[in-house]
Amino acid sequence: MPVQIGATSHSFNNPTGLLSDCHRRVEMFIGSLQAIATISRQPLTADTRHSLDLALRYFREAAPKHTADEEESLFPRLRRIESKEMKQALAHLDELESDHRWAAPLHARVEKLGYRYLETSTLSVEDSDEFRAAVEQLAAMYKRHIEIEDGYVFPVAERLLPKDETESIAAEMAARREVKPIKL
């Protein structure tokens, strides 16, 4: 399953655009997990096995970098900006950070059950039901979480973050991925 087909791809020079691109991948991989969860009482096919492995790997390896991008790089800088518009966007930050902590044990459960599914090629009725419930809870949280970030927080950040702060965020994001951002 390709990560991006026909998707907009931003560079590190646009950190909030890059974070929004990541949201498209979160949506895609949550969608994969939702589809797999609906058939998790059936034996895995080669395609389903591949999709499940990719989704689990994404949430294990890439998603924590996205969370760090927000909590370590973006959110602290946003909290320092004094403006009415930013204060309205900031009202959501505690909730967004709480979402990250709330999702962690669910991700751990999805990963454990997902790897069990990969190892055994089937899940018991109980494990299948638990897998489906955990994935649906994550999907609902991500839907709301992404709407807040893409709809409120990121647009305000793009308008109000000074260029030097944007460049610092970009450099930190690139360092987490061990790449060098291209200067324009």
C-alpha cells in the first residue's frame, strides 16, 4: 500500500503543511485498520497481512515523531504567542495533548492484537471484538483531533508564527527523521 498517491506533499519549509500531510497518512492507516478489524475473525490474506503490517509499523515508528513534532516543537512556541486569535486556537492544546496520552494504551493494545493476528493468521472472537473496539475508538479520536488541528491550530500557526520559529520547528522535525531540510 503506497503512502501517498495524488496527495499534496509539503516540505520541511512548511512544518504545519507537513504535519497536515501526516494527518492524511494517519487517516489512511486508521482506515486500513478499520477495514481489517471488520474481517479479523477471518484468516489473513497476503494483501491484508501486508496492509496490517504497514499500518502497525506506521503507528509504531512514524506517529510518535508526529506527536513529538507537535508537543515538543509546535505547541510550546504557539503558547508564547500573544494574540486573541492564538488564544482561541490554544484553548484546544491541552485537549490535543490529552488525546496523545489517551491514545497510547489503545495503540499498544491494537499493536499487540495486530501482531497476534499476523502471527496466528486469525483472532479469537474476544480478541477480534477487542481489536475492532480499540481501532474504532482511535478512529473517532483521530477524526476529532485532526479536525481541530487542521481546522484551527495549524492555520493560525501558519499566520502567526515568526519565520525564525517556523525554521526552528522545521529543523527539529527534520532532525527527528534524520534528514536535512532544504533551505529555499
